[in-house]
Amino acid sequence: FSKEDPVFFILFFFPEINDGEGHPSSSHQTLKGTSKWATSLENLLEDPEGVKRFREFLKKEFSEENVLFWLACEEFKKTQGKKQMQEKAKEIYMTFLSSKASSQVNVEGQSRLSETILETPHPLMFQKLQDQIFNLMKYDSYSRFLKSDIFLNQKKSEEQEENSPEAQTAAKRASRIYNT
């Protein structure tokens, strides 16, 4: 994984979902694609294809800014250097949090940041707001996503691939190799 990879971030900052050596735990290795996405929003957000499909869904619901804000906050946490952090903090503020924001997210009024805090940024300065948005997605959008045509069509497509003659032949070859 590269440091820019969202999966790297998840595994680095959430070690409880790996085996202690940076490898996903066995329970996470066995599930792929939509099966893994359906287990949790966290799993969905650590898969670039899952993020792509979720964004597609949220765009149709006119709430894509939620996942974009969440992703921006994840990237922000990795920012090094005060100047870069100030620039990125201001960009996040102007894009998602300001009253004039182009993609304003719906967070509780009292937890909105004032522009003055942007002068002394720190990696977790958006954490409370990011958590609000995560919970909004988790308890609202995510459940609808799992029932959406976007998710169900992706799932059907994966199942058709798994049941294709080529996939079954490869699986039989693999089982013969391991069972000898």
C-alpha cells in the first residue's frame, strides 16, 4: 500500500482490523467486493471501488458532499507541515463548512469551526465534524445504498463472474492443487 491509499490509512490508524503486522485479518480477507461492503460502512470506505459506487449513489441522492468531506478529512490527517495543513484546512473549510461553501455539509451548528481556528491547524481538528458526517452516512445513506440498484447490480455482476465457467474451472484446479 502507498501512503496515499485509503486502505493504508485505515490499516495504519485502525490496527484492530488487521493482524498486527499490517495485513487485514483473516475475516476481512475472505470477503471481497459487495460482500465486504455489506458488512460495514468502514469496509465500503476502505475499498476504492466501493467509494466510487457509494459516491455514484450519493450523487443521485444529492448528498455526495458527505463522502467527499469524509475523504478530505482522511487526507487532511496525513498532511505534513504547518503551511500545507493551513492550506488544506482552509480548502476544507471553504468547500464544506463555511456558510458560503460550494458543497456544504449538514453538521450541527455549534460544532462549526470558525475561520480563526484555521490559523493553528492540527490533524484531528475536523474529527468531531467528520464523525457526525460518518454517522449520518452510516445510519442514513448506507442502508439505502445497500438496497439501491447501484449496489444490487454490482453484486449481481460479481455473482455472475464467480459463477462463470472460467471461474469454476480455476476453482476446481485450485482445489485439486491444495487437495493433493
